[in-house]
Amino acid sequence: MMGQVHRKTDRMFFWLMLVQLIGTIVASLILSPHTYNGTIKSIHPHVIFAMALGALIAAPVLGVTWFMPGSQVSRFTVAICQPLMSALMIHVSGGRIETHFHIFGSLAFIAFYRDWRLLVPTTLIIAADHIVRGIYAPLSVYGMVSGQEWRFIEHAAWVIFEDIILVAFCIGGVRDVQTLAKRQAQLEYTNQNIEKTVVARTDALKRTELRNSAVLANARDAIVSINAHGEILEFNPAAEEMFGISESQSLMTHFADLFSPHNANHWIEDCLRDGLADLESKTNQPMELLAVNRDGEEFAVEVSMTYLFVDKVPLFTAFIRDIRERKRFETRLAQSNKLESLGQLATGVAHEINTPNQYIGDNIRYIDESFGDLAKLIQEYQTVIAEAGSAIPAERLAELKQKEHHSDLEFLMEEIPQALGQALEGVERVGSIVRAMKEFSHPGIQSLTMVDLNRVISSTVAVARNEWKYVAEVEMSLAEGLPSIQGNPGELGQVILNIVVNAAHAIKEHQPEGKLGQIQIATAADDRYVTLTIRDNGGGIPDHVKRRMFDPFFTTKGVGVGTGQGLAIVHTVVVDGHGGHIQVDTDLGEGTQFVLKFPLEGRILQRETEAA
């Protein structure tokens, strides 16, 4: 700040000194241009003195103020030369009193530097000039020839008085300049901080916008911004993929149009109303709804909505998560829990049946063996009686013949072995059913094991016999030496059961009453897969049903017949749980074929990894 003041003052003294030089020369030419020696006229020495000495005094000032503005050298050069120029002007004027005011002006101009030190050399030069010239040339300084030796004291007093005022001015000026400089520095520092803060906040805002854009672009959940009227304002890429419409198309769509109307409209209206009333009874609480994509397909989603006020206007943001996989998992888990409970019950029932069934079987085998021995003994008795002949009284022999006739001994001897054989066959049948129930409902197996698929098929078909025996015949063509696969036997049994039951229902609806349909089950293997094929000759599956047949809770059956979870479980178990593939071939009026392929290498389920 002071440097700027010094430079400006130097520039001022450059022009001031130039004007003073010219003024001194002009004054000498006007006041005493010539001198006379008799009649001879010549240039007055004052003119030559003004021109020569004036140039000599002005030259240093003009040089340093032009080439070294603001330097300390220039300031002290001015402080020395300016009082000399005042002395020259007093001399040229012949010591006139009014020219002495030039000294006071010079001191005032030098004070513009706001450096009180400059007043010291200026004051000393003025005092020395007045003392020396007052003694040796009083006419040039006071305009009088003699008697002015002590007059310098008066002039010095006035100069010192002005110096006191000017020193106070310089010190106060410096203080003011320093205060102003501090304020200017503080202002510049504040401005820099403000600029840095603005830049930092602008960068932070840009980074926040970039992060928000990245979140919106990469979020797996659909994020939809809507206004208070339910009109869509923003639609992220996940929402475009979920609903099958672009963001530009969504801007012409009402938010409620994205959902099935029977369970969404009231909830959305309540959320918007609560947001306008600044309530949270509906907002921030997730809700499970049925969404509708561009093809009209309904699917389960979880929606939560938040809001904020922008310029006193509510802005709503809906977070929509596709929960179809979660629903499949929940369905699978519920079914697994159900199967586990049923399996434990079935295992207990099978155990309770198996024990008395063994007693019955053992007793029937004992009776069968004993009756064989008894039949031989009776034959021996009959042989002995025949050989005895007349040795037996006729009356006694007639009585025996009559009792033989009444007891129908011949019929009993023929039928009892057959009845015992059939009873043993029934006991074996009950035993096979009990063993199948045990295998099908084996509890506690949640991880993958090596599974004999043929054995699972046989057990499941036996357990499901009551479902198909009145509507169809089951033909099984199970490959011998079929490689074992890595899987969950309980879940695989559930898959087979669901498909066989569906096939039986399809045949029952399609075949004439009293005519049995056909369910064909076959297994095969190649280098990569074990293949299970289940075919029926029911009515087939229409295309619009086939597209949704694996969706949870989708069913075409009547109330109480189907839950819509059977084929969803099939898809979840085969594809998600065992890394397999499902191929469905169907002809309307001809039947349906399910081809399930299980990889021979298998894969470890996530739940098994987590359990480990």
C-alpha cells in the first residue's frame, strides 16, 4: 500500500519539478532579463543562474522519479532537491517575502510521501540556506542588504511549526494507510476464502451430482422421482429395465400406472397425501405391491417412498425393488419347512406303521409255513383212514365225511395258501410304501449330497400313487447305471412330485371319464448332464400360460386346487438350486413334456457355503 503511495508521489514530483524549472526560468526572464553596464545591455546573471543551477537541481529528481519510482533513493533525492529549488526561486525573485511560501508548499508536498524522515534533510537544508545566505548574501534571501543575520530564527520557527504538523500528519497517514492495508488484506483474504469456499462447494456439489448420477445410473433398484400429483419427473436405468419403458416415455406416465390398480392406488394416494401434510404414516414404510411391465406382466415389488420440500413444494422419491427372487426363496423356504414338518410326521407315521406291519408279516409267514405242515398232516390222516377201511366203524367214518363236507375242507386247502400269499403280498406292498415315504420325506438334509435320481423317482411315484392311479398309468423307463448327481434328494422329490401331480390334473381335465391317460418318465445321461423327461398326454399348455407358468402364485386351477407355487418351486430348485435347465415342449390337445437337465459336476448352493 505505501509503495503505491510512494510511486504516485514520485510521479507527481516528476511533473512538479519540471514545472518549477520552467517557472524559475520564466520568472528570471520576466523579473530581470537584462543587465546594463553603462549603455551596454547583456543577459542578467539571474537568467543564466536559473537555467544552469535549475537544470542541475531538477535533473536528479527527473531521473530517479522516472526510472526508480517508489524507491528510497528517489524519495531522499526529492527531499534534498526540492528545498534547493525553493532557494533558487527565492534567489531569482530577489528575496521577496511571498516566494518564501514556496518553502512551506515544498514541505507540504514532501509530506505526501507520509514519511516523516524526509522532513529532516529538507528542514536542515532550508535552515542552512537561510543561515549562510542571511550572513553572506541577505539581499538574495531577504531582499535587504544588511541587518538580517538573526532573521533565520523566525523562518526556522515557522518551518519547525509546520514540521510538527506535517510529522503528525505523516504518522497518522501511515497509521491510516496501515489500517487500510490491513483491512484491504483482510478483505482480500476473506475474498480468497470466499472464492475457495465457493470453488470447494461448487466442486463438492459437482461431485455430489456425479455421485448421485452414478447412484441413479448404477442402482439395482428402480428409483423414480415424482411430484405431488404423482407425475413422474425422473426415471433411472434400473426402472427402465424393470418396467420396459424409457425415461422419455415414463415422463408421460402417472406413477400409479406402473402398478396393478387393485392393491396400489390407495397406498400411493395415501403416501402423496401424507407427504403434503408432512406426515410419515405411509411414507418411509415399505409396501409389497404388484407392478406391471410394458407387456402387462405382473410381478412382485417392494416400494418405499420418501419426500422432501423444495421451495415449500414436496418432491417424492420412490425406491422400487424387484422381489420376485425373494418371493421364490420365501416360497421355497416355506415349502421346505412344510416338507420338513410333513417329513417328520410321515417318518413318525411310517415308523408306527412299519412296526405292526412287521408283526403282521412275521405272523402271516408263520401261519403260511405252519399251514403247509398242517396240510401235510391232514393228508396223512386221510391216507391212514383210507387204508384202515373196515377197521373204522361205518358210523364214525360217515360222521367224519359229514364234518369234512360241512367245513369245506377241500376248498380251504386250496384257498388258504392263496389268501396267505396275497396277505404276504399286501404286507410287502405296505412295507414298500413305508420305505418310499421314509425316503421321500427324509428330514434334515439341507445340503447337497450324491443322489440316485432313479431311486428318488421310484420313491416319489410310489408316494404319489393316489394322485395318478385313478386317471393315468405311469410308465417308467429308467436308465440302468445312471450316474449320481449332486443335489438335495428332498427337493428333487418335490420337483418330480409337482410335475407328476400337474400331469395327473391335466390328464383328468382332458381325458374322458373312465379312460386312463399316460404319464411317461424316463432318465438318460451323457457326458455332461443327467436328463429326466416327464411326458403326459393331457391337454397341453396355452402360450399365454406358458410364459408365466414359473411365476410364483400364478395358477390356472380353481380355488383349493392349486396355490401357484408348484412350478415356481420346480424352477427355483432345478435352475437356482442345482444349476440345471428346464425345457418345456407342449402341444394343445396332445400333451406336455418337461425335460430337466442336471449337470454331472453339480454346484454348491449359497446356503451351503454360508453354513460352512
